[in-house]
Amino acid sequence: MSNDVNYFEIGSPDSAVSRAFYQSLFDWEFGEPSMPARYSMINEDRGGMWDTSATGGASWAIFYVQVEDVDAAIGRATDLGATVIIPLVDNGAIEFAHL
């Protein structure tokens, strides 16, 4: 397994400004936001952007890295000083955690 970033999400309280910024910087194409979630797909299915204006207005970025063993990667990350924000989740389709 290559440990590649295979998906990303961006949270922005001003999605119009963020959309314009990332379109200008990377030539990303954004889909129309879904309602009521306010989530726009980026470059079809490479990533997404949340409009966080209705949920506290936080700005953040999450990168999903595909690894062979999620639990082992969490252990290695915490050994290196990471903090686990969301512990291991197995939703049946994927396993993930937020560090």
C-alpha cells in the first residue's frame, strides 16, 4: 500500500471565498452544495468542502491517507506525538480515525 492521500475535506465558514480561492489556486471544480448538509464535491470525487457557517464557523482540513493497517497507523502516530480526536471507526465500508 502506498500511504497516499485518497480523499480530503475542507471546512470553511465562507464557502464562496474558499471556493474562489481553491479554484484560482488549483483549478479545482466544485459541484453544487448538497442540502441541508452544505457539502460540495471537489473534482468529482477527490474531495469535498463543508460550509461550516451554520455549525459554528470552524475552518479545518482533513486528509484521508490509505494505509494497510489503520490501528497500527494510529499507534505509530500517537507514539510520534499525535492526539487522537476521533478514535478508530469501522463503518463497514472503511476504517478511519482523526488525529
